[in-house]
Amino acid sequence: MVRTYYMHKIQSCEAGMSIENYMKSFGYSQHLIRAIRNIPNGITIDGVHVYTTKILTGNETIIIKLPLKDSSSAIIPVPQKFETVYEDEDIMVINKPANMPVHPSQGNYGNTLANGIAYLFEQNGDPFVFRAINRLDRDTSGLLIIAKNPLSACILSDMIKKREIHREYLAIATGLTDDKGTIDAPIARRDGSTIERCVDYEHGEAAITHYNRIDYKNGFSLLRISLETGRTHQIRVHLKHIGHPLPGDFVYNPDYTYISRQALHSASISFIHPITKEEMHFEAEMPEDMRRVMSD
């Protein structure tokens, strides 16, 4: 089920606030508030339509309707194989396999995570708008958050901007790395390429990667990685920069002797639920192809 409205029970400490200020404090964006204003009876108290300028007394229950768009015709529903780790009315947490793009693009119209989510929504009879909160490259496996409605989407997107969603990755790096380290090296698009990034101290954007080596076998280091920034290809570029590229990386180290895709996995994710405010933590085991590289 996709949530179509929210019920807010106003506390005494919130008396004196306007409904608009209350909504902003909860996490509604200004864009979403404007959209709700255009819905007939979009905001009601005891079944009576009210405006966002109304001042709260501290003992009301507000019901707010959400603007639900028609299903996106640009994303065709196609069943896909992936694991749904968690789902409620507001969010989904997906364990995405490698070799699955997140969004449709040229040459990838029916084989993406978006197609698979569209199929699930269609089966449930729910309108579908694809709202992926964090990004993963096609060949990076692991955990990814999907927002199921516009309110959870705008709150989670704001959390991403504020670095309030904590992610850790498992990566296999070529060679023996230091026990631990921090890579502080700005990243920019490589001249003449639409895909490739590189370290560029003159034109790049700040990028900081922290890593700890947790194993070393067969000439490879298994690293647990956290990011202070979220630049495109950040882990892949930084590890190549220090001389320890990921095996199987078609852009930065196309050596497929041990693995057929970049050895990178989104292993854990922690955040506060956008609506219930519960602490959420999920983990996804390292996939089989990466385990084989590190096996005895």
C-alpha cells in the first residue's frame, strides 16, 4: 500500500504555530505544501477544510492529503529479481543485485530496478512514481532506499543533503592497502568523457573517503568504506588514485580475471525513519562473486 494521507496529532507545545510552520517543521517542503494547497480539502481538522495560515491550539488532529501522480508511462512494469529487505507505507529498502541499472536510460528500458518497482506497484494497484533516494552504479550491488510517496521523498532527500543517512560499503581493492586511511582528493569529470571521473586538485569538487582493511587474501584487500561526500564514482576513483583499483571495474580497471564487475557493495545503511522517527538499520551480506575473490 502507498500512503495517501497523513494524520498529525498536535501537541500542546505546538500551540501557536501556523499549520504551514508546523508542516515545515515536520519536513514538508515548500513545493509539497503548495501542491497540497491545490488539493480539494487537502488539509482538514474534524472534517472541515482549513488553510495553512490557521493557528494551532494544541489539541487538534490534522489530516493532510498527499498529491498522488498518475503512474509514470515512461517506466514500463517488468518483473525483476531483487530482494526487498524492508517495506512499509512510506519506504522500501532494496538489496539491488549487480548488473541492474537503477534508472532507465538509452539501451536500458526494461531491465532496471525502476521497472521492477513499477511492476510491484502495478500488482498492488498503486500509482507509481519512482523515487530512489540514494544512487548506486549499475554494477554496484547492495542497499538502496525507495520513497513511496512525496512526503517521505522530500524528507529523505533533505536527509541525504544533510549527510544524515549513513552508508558503509564493502570494496575489494587490488593489492595490500594500509590498515586504514582517509583519501582527501577532489574529483572532477575527465575532459572529453561523459562517464569517467578523475582526481583534479585544480577543478575538482571536495571528496573524502575513509577506509579500514578487514581482510587480505589472494593479493586483494577487503575494505569497509564510509564517505563524507557523495561524488560520482568516488570510491572507484579514490582507490585507483592511491594505486589500489577495484578489480572488474570497466572504467578504471577493466581486469575481469577474478570478477566480472566492479567489486563494490553497499553493505549497510542507517537512518531515522522519515515519518515514524524510528532508528532504522539494515545490512546486506557481501554477494557470492565478491566472496569468491576473497575465499581461501
